[in-house]
Amino acid sequence: MHLYNIYCDESCHLPNDKSDVMVLGAISCPEEKKKKIYQDIRNIKLKHGIHSKVEIKWTKVSMSKIEMYKDFIDYFFKNDDLCYRALIAKNKGQLNHEKYNDNDYDLWYYKMYYLLLDKFCYPYNKYRIFIDIKDTRGGPRIEKLHEVLCNNKYDFKRDIILSIEQINSERADLLQLTDLIIGALSFYHRGLYYDPNKSMAKKQIVEKIKEYIGQAIDNGTSVFEKKFNIFVWSPKGGVINEA
């Protein structure tokens, strides 16, 4: 069994953030390749005159560093050791938390994390999962998420999903890359890509991703797509696609 690390982040995940779309994303890499991948990411920063420890983020995308951010997108798609899965939850404002989530928004949030990760963890590998810190109350829910993911795979001894822990993105270059891709998907699905007043640099990053995945950015992908998997979820019909 090979050991993989999975790095997870989210966009527009708060209940009152005025967005009707939430995006969760996860990027995986083999543990033995992590050191080289981190160095590759840092070398891209250095190539563009950025200190290797400076954090890359979607919110920092601008025309002054557009070529660097395009290089990060190219690096992901050309590196066979990196895979990505995103869950795009639409119509967030229509959720009936009282009926389905014990009147608890956070319960729904972690249900979405389960849907993101369950199809991203295969029983013939081992995984360590790292989630960007949401708040100081996440510990018990993270433990419950770990329990449910393991139970669904009959992994009662936690031989497949070894651990789930919260980390700060400043410590993880791959978490920063996850943030960049999530930001682009969120920007697109919130309709900002079509707003003439929004950042041209961010639109170029969305276009760069579309060059690789085409119409999958709209409708999601097959469950069997491994490189860049998109699952589109909606409370109206449960799911829009079956990935």
C-alpha cells in the first residue's frame, strides 16, 4: 500500500458570507514525492522573484504576477503525481438545516467534506489528510469525519485513513496550491468570471484551467476521473452529477 498525503481547503464556507456557492478542494500526492514537489513549488516562486516562503493565495492573484500563477497551474496539470478533487455545493442559501442537519450548519459542512474525501481515498492505499484550519472548534468534528470515512471503508483499525488533522496553510505549499485552484473554481461558479469589473488576472487563471479540463468546469466529471475530479452538489436534487 502506498502512502498519500491529501491537503484540503475551502472557499465561501461560512453560513453568512453572501455567497450561494461553497467550494471544497483536495490535492493528493505520494508521501515520498512531497519533498520534491515542495521544492518545485518554491523554485517557481524564486523564478518569479518571490521568496520561497511567501504564501501563494488566490486573493493575491494579480497581473503583476500572472505568469507565476499560470506556471503553478501548468505545474499541477503536468505533474502526474498530483491529483485534485473538488466539491462545488450550489444553492447554499436553500439548505434546510433544521430538517436535515439538526439545525447545525457545521454538520452540513462536514457532510460535504465526507462527500469530497470518500471518493478520493482508495482502499488499496494509505492516507494522511490535512485540512486548513477553519476555527478553534473543529477538533471533535474532524474526529467524527475520520470515524465516518473509516467506517464506510470497513477501516476499523484505521489502516487506510491513518489520520486527519488541521494545519495552517503557511506550513504547506500544497495547501497553498489547493487554495489557488479552489479560488478559481469559486470565482467561476459564483459568476464573477463573467463580470466585466472583476480581476482580469483571475479570469486568466480560470481560462488556463479551462484549457486543461474544458466543459468539466461547468458540469463536473465522471467519478472515474482521477487527475481533476469535480463533483457538483445541490440541495434541490441531492446531486447534479454522480462523481
